[in-house]
Amino acid sequence: MSWNNELIKQMEHKRNLMVITANKYGYTSAETIQYSQELDRLMNIYRCVSKYDYSERLWEKQALKN
């Protein structure tokens, strides 16, 4: 499984935990906030790595043209 799919799977899992916890304990509970922050961290990693991956592919494409 690629890093991309694994990271998406982790984000989906963390989101599900956050929603379940929010429904059970409320949106401002410490546990819900913790899951939310963990999801934010995963999303930031995904964004950074995806941006880097896109830039790398774009650079390679430009290099092949020259």
C-alpha cells in the first residue's frame, strides 16, 4: 500500500473516532479535541507530502522537456 493510501486510511480512522467521541461526549470534550488535533496533524502531513510529490513530478516533467 502506498504512503498516500495509508495516510488517507489513518485520516479516515481518526475522523471516525472524533465523530463517535463528539457524539458521545460533546464537541468540546478533551478526547474529541485530542482526536481533532491528531486529525489536523495527519492532514497537514498529507498536504505537505502531496505538495512535495506534485512539485517533484512537475520538476521531472520540465526536466524531460529540456
